[in-house]
Amino acid sequence: MNHDRIEGRWKQVKGKVKERWGRLTEDDLDIIEGKRDQLLGRIQQRHGVARDEAHRQVDRQVDRLDSGQPGYKPERS
């Protein structure tokens, strides 16, 4: 997994991140600024999931975005 994939496209994926992890606030998203570790930590904090689970969810969402699936719908846990 290339960590730059999130940082380089943050403005593009920010809305999808908000859709997928709705408990993240605008302030959270501003602080994260595409940094993977920050995203993982905020998901853990706001959604009460373990780091491994947060990592798995982020990987899966990035892979879905990268696949260019038409009609992309974020996965809900």
C-alpha cells in the first residue's frame, strides 16, 4: 500500500472519507490532511475500532477508489 495515495489525492477523497466514517468532523479532516496515520488514529478514536481494523477499512476503501468502480458506494461496517 502506497501511503502517498491518500495524501496526494486528499482533496478528491476527503468527501468519500466523510461519507464512510461519518463521525469524523470537518476539524478532524483538516487535521488529517491526507496523512494515513492521522486518519487511522481518528477512525480508532471516533468509531471505537482497533488499529488493525481501522487499517483494514482504510486499505479496502482506497482499493475501491483506485479500482475506479462506477457507482462507487462506500462500504459500511
